[in-house]
Amino acid sequence: MARAWFERRERGSRWGLRVARVLALRFGRRAGRAVLWPITAYFFCFHPEGRAGLRRYYEALEGRRPTLGTLFAHYLTFARTVLDRAYLLARHRDAPRYEIRGFEAVGRYLDEGQGVIVLGAHLGSFEAARAAAFLRPQLKVQVIMHAGVSPKLNETLMALNPDAQESVAPLGGPTSLLAIKEFLAQGGLVGLMGDRALADEATYAADFLGREAHFPSGPLRLAAALRAPVFFFSALYRGPVEGVCRYELVFEPLCGPAPGTGARGEWMRQLGERYVRTLQAYCRLAPDNWFNFYDFWQAQSGDRPRRRPARDGDDAAGVCGGSPMDRPGTPKDLGTRGKS
Amino acid sequence: MNSEQTDFEREIAQLLVSSLNLALDPDSIDPKAPLFREGLGLDSIDMLEIALAISQHYGIQLRSDDPENATIFASLRALSAAIAARKA
């Protein structure tokens, strides 16, 4: 299963993205929209593994086999979010509109100068996290990801707005994370992805939509080491209103800062549990925002190598406090939209 | 008892094991072995934890823009020497 998703993401042809970009930015949203259909149709037809992966997702979510129409609509949603990233990064007049939920709790930390970690997923448009930078004039946002993933897409986005890449921090040398820690100490917002695991990454198992799935442990360990409060984050695509795309930026508190010693293991366990539960709830709310086009349950299972030395697991319990959340993982009603 | 470790290196070794929750005897850490990746097999998240533990215990702030970072975190010996030099 190695780097299955990694390779799949590379399918997007540079040519197609370039055409979409030029059409979309030169001739506006309607032209961009028109070109989405053939591109989506191409991927839909020649991407059988993606369709199979999505089918498993819908079977887990709804307990029945999805129709071809559901799957095609799902692909179309993904294509729209890619196009919207182009508008967003180019600061185009057709850039999407945002509605923001749950940012108040994040803001309270920021008011005190405390940086915040947002743990996202390939649910909705994570890149729209940049829009969070507009939430406050001085808010700095940094996204940490596995560098080098999907270079083609990144190249295209780079061409649109060279500034955009500055805030994507790769994980590299032994002290690369000290800079992230300092960034948080200055009241920055750090974005992490918590759903996809690379082939050699340690994972934890969790029940996800009724089946056991494996999620990467790295983001939880990193969040613990950074000692900052953690929020679930997603920018959900919620369909066009009067021709303009609408996203809902949702923030859900997961855990307060990790304890300094000993009990970190239990803190991470609780964070993982709350993260997966919250992710699941938002999948139910906006099913077509799931952008892992592969068999999520199968791809990240199996024996994983242990590169790191063994840890003692006997930590104290009940330390993931500081979360003001009443019902973890239960998103509030996010308003209405067509099919959900 | 690892005769190759000095007393201070042993103290730092104990700090590493306790702060990273390693299932490892502190005395068994080779002071010259690399900490990062090969050797002790630690990753950049572990390094961050180590930096925090050091600042907590010795009041030494390790910063990302320190030009000596590459050598400070090279081995238990290098780390111990850097702490000893800075806390003095």
C-alpha cells in the first residue's frame, strides 16, 4: 500500500490545472465552472480506485451502496474546492465567502497571546485555513505538512500567489520544530493534518464510521510537545449561494495544552479519540467534503514499522482537561444546505 | 553502569529517558551515538521535547536560530557539554 494516496494525488495533470486556472481567473467563475465538468468527468472515468475508495466511505457512512450520481457529485465538489483555492490564492474578486463558527474560543486564547493548534483533515478545503488569517488583522498562520506532497498542484498554486508557500513549514532537521514552538509563543495559529499516515509513520487505531481505521500518531505527539490548546478545524464547502461559493470554517475545541510531564500519553489518547469523533461528526454533516480518494480503512492498516524506541505507556489518566466542549464531537447545527 | 558516561552525561541521559518516556536504561545510552534518527532513533518531535525539558530543568532556552543547533543535538556528549557551558 506504500504511498498509494501520494501517487494518486499526482494524477492531476498539470495541463488541466493550468487550463482551469487561466480560464477561471481570466474569464471569471462561469468559465471556471464550465471547465470543471470535463475535468471532473475525466477523473471520474479514469480513476477506478478513487471511486472504489469513495464507495467504501459511503457504505460506512450510510450503510448502503452509493449511486453513481452521488460519487460524481462528490468528485465535482472536490474539483470546485480546487478551483476555489485558485481564486482564494489569487485574491480574485470571485473568491469564496466564509462563515465562521467556533472561533470565539480560539480568539480568547489568542487574546492572551497564547498560540493555538488547529488539527484538520482532508475534509473540506484545508488550504482555506489561510482565510483564517483574515479573521484578525495580525493573525499569523502556519501550516505544517509533509513537504513535497503533490508538487504539481503546489506548483500551480505557487504560480498564482508566490507568497502562499511561505507559510507552509516542512518537517526537517532536529531543531525544525523549535521555530514552530516560538511561532506559537508569539500567538500564531499552527495547522496540522491528522488523518493521513505515510507508509512508515506510526499510527493509532480508532473506530471511524463503524470500522477500525488507523490515524497517524505524529500530529498528536507534535501537539503534545508544542503544549498549546488544540482545536479541530475544517473549511467545509457548503455550496454556492447566488453564484458565490460558501465555506464554513468550523473550530471545535479538542484539548487544552498538554501537561508538562508524565501524563502526556493519556492526553494524546484523549486527543486522538476526540479528533476522530469530531471528524466523524463532520463527515456526517457534509459527506461530500471527504477528500481521501482511496480506501481509507485498508490503506492505513497493517503492521507498521517501529522506527522509534519503545515508550512506557503507563501514564496517569484524565488530563485532557481544559476543553470547554459540552458534547465532544457533536457539531452544532450549521444551517441548512440542499442535501445534508 | 556505563563507564563511558560522565556523571553529568548520566544526569542528562536520565532527563532524556524520563522526558521522552523511553523504555530504555539511561546508562545504556552511548554518549557518542547520534540522538537524531539513526543511533537513538529520535525524531524532531523528540528533539522538541528534549529542548523543553532542558529549559525547564536548567533554565536554558534553546532557540531555532542558534547557529550551534546542528552540533548541540548531535549526541548525548555534545548536548551535555552545551548545557554545562551555558548554565555556568
